Amino acid sequence: MRINKFISSTGLCSRRQVDELIEQGKVKINGNIAVIGDSVYPEDRVEVNGKLVKLQKTEVYIALNKPPGITCTTDRHVKGNIIDFVNHPERIFPIGRLDKESEGLILLTNDGDIVNKILRNENDNEKDYIVTVNKAITPAFIKGMSGRVEIYNPVKNEYTLTNRCKIEKIDARIFKITLTQGLNRQIRRMCSHFGYQVVELKRIRIMNIELKDLPVGKWRNLTEEEIKTLLSII
């Protein structure tokens, strides 16, 4: 960020006034007298008239309707990473993950505390998904999916029993499932266990936050009420 924009963003004075202070030699970056046009990086120490100035952190909480093909990673070297896709001015990161092939609701924030709290209590947080499979849904499939399902985790090279969950048939090949776990590719592996293949998977709710009519590929800021309720849940 340019030095004049950085200092004006702290609310100290306007950019024009910052330029005047710079010309008077009253602005320093890491102990060195600044010149107009200098850039400031997050780790830099900026002083005006010998006093340290810092940006006031603005906490960001957003809901994204992630399209298929976007990867939930902060690694900017990964093509189609979620950070470049959202292109938010603040440094944000996703809370949890959603498969690259899947679409739907994912939360992003710059609040590390809330991320830790949500992930630490992940097995207590409900998430709703709408799932389309490749063949007709039977009563046996519904009963099996709602119980504890043994799925294989190739990363850990072990089998895991899922928690019991709520499942509701919506159409011949579509069902709604509510999970309280966040196992890797859990729904796809659960379906595979019963001989089904997931054709489409969409997350529509995370705790009190609902996707509703947010278009695919778009994001919105959480409302104050949503943030307040979310914080009370965790």
C-alpha cells in the first residue's frame, strides 16, 4: 500500500496532508525518512512525528456461494484458489472446507479466534446439504445413510465410523442431509459405501447461516444479527 494511503486509512489525516508531512520529513518507515510514493508492507513500522501509526483492523465475516472448481485453500499458487476467486481487500481465509467439485455455502473471515472456535467444536455444528445421486433413492439407502457408516480415509489409511445424521428424501434422486462432522469428502464416501455416486452436492446451511438466494460465485457480508448469533453458538 502507498504510504499516503496507509496513513490516511488510519484516520490521522488526508492523503494530501500526509504528502505534506512526508515533504517535511516527519514520516518514517522502519526508521528511515519516507519519500512520496514509498510503499508500506504489513510488517513495516510507520511513524509520524515520532509516533507509531497502525491500521485499525476491520473484522470481516462473509458468506460465499462457492462454485464447483474452486479449491478451499489459502495457497495462492493453486490455480482456482478461493482467495484469488473472492479477491477481498482484506486478508481472509476460509472456515473449514468444501470439496472442489462441490458448490454452496462457505464462510470466510480474518478473525482467527472464530475460526479456531468453530473448527474445535466442528462435531457440534450442524451443516445442511442438498445431494443428487445417480440412481433412485430407496428406503434402505435412507436408513443406512442416517446410521453410523464405516468409511475409508486414504489420508490416514484407516476406517472411520460417521456420526448418526438426519436425512430426508426430496425427490427420486435428491436428498437433504444434516451433518455434525467435517470428515474429508464424507457425503461422497458415505454414498459410495451403499453403491451410490454423487452427481451434485450443494451446502445450504452452516449453523445459523443460510445460503438462501445468494447466486453461485457471489458473496455477501454477514449481518450483525448473524454474527451475534454465530458467536453465541460457538
